[in-house]
Amino acid sequence: MDLKRKPKTDRKKLDKDLLELWSKATRLRDGKCKNCGSDQRLSAHHIRVKQHSITRYSLENSLTLCWPCHSLQKLNSERFHDMVIGIIGIEEYERLKKISNMTYKWSL
């Protein structure tokens, strides 16, 4: 049985490329984990989930975390949320929340 994958659409390829660029830019900007200061095994994290398209590629909606700190997201989501607010502050978190929940309409 030959299982062929569907070719990626241009939109999916563009999204993948943009997310990679977003991740690289975030890690270059921060240079180290914003929680513990480690410079090992760094990854970019969306403060507000990437499903919010209005802030999906925004560098304001990103911070760099090392893998151990980032893994807290899966291990204890409430503690992770508190950690992120501790890093960026409640005012900034609420501002990003407000922006990410906005709707917009594309026009040409």
C-alpha cells in the first residue's frame, strides 16, 4: 500500500516559513531563556496561542525559553502561566490578550 502525502499548499508553506522566521527572530532578540537565563536548548514560545492569527507572527507575542522551562507548559500549565506573567508582567499580558482577541477583516 503506497501512502502518499498530499503536497503542502502555498499558504501552508508560507505559514511554516513565517513561523520559522518568527522563532529565529525571537531567539536572536532574547539570546537566553527569559525565565532562568540559560543559553542552552532555546525555543520560542507564543505568549498567546498561535491560533490567534492577529498575533501569530508578532514578536511582541513571543519569548525565548529553554527546553526545561518550556516543558513546564505541559507538566503544570497553571504554574507555567504564572511564570509567563512573572516574566512579562500582568499589564503586558492583558494587553496581548486584548489584541489577540480582536477580529479583523482583510480587504484588498
